[in-house]
Amino acid sequence: MLDSLRDRIYDKVLKTITDISGHSPTELNGRTELILDLGLDSLAIFEIVIELEESFDLQITDEDIERIKTIDDIVDHIYRQENARKQD
């Protein structure tokens, strides 16, 4: 059974990406690459990051953005931050 927190994060990330990119959710999965598969430019990625930072009340640094390639990368990054926050 998947962790419900991770599921909620995945759903929000997917909705944010589809809202900004115009792609259908059926076109996307965790391995979908933001640049290679979706053709997103830096402005679209910036918009996604800003929306997710506001939604989850967290910060995604420039270094983090450089490491993020796929939807799962974003979800995992947010999930780790949320878990760390719960442990504090």
C-alpha cells in the first residue's frame, strides 16, 4: 500500500504540472521528464516550483531544481521535506 502522504503530494504535483503545461494527466506518470518528455522551458518549471512551494509551504532551492528531472523526483523531494518537518 502506498503512503497516503506521498499519494496526496503526487496528486498535487500532477495537477500543478497539468494546469501549467496543458498536458493531460493521462499523458503523465512518475517517470515523465519535465524537459525531455513535456518540453517545459525554465519559465514553466519556475511556475511549477513557485506553485508547489506555496502549496506545501516549503522551499525548493536552485540546486534542488537542477537535480529534479522527473515527476517522481519532485514528489520524492517534497515527501522528504514533509517527513523531516514531521520529525522536528
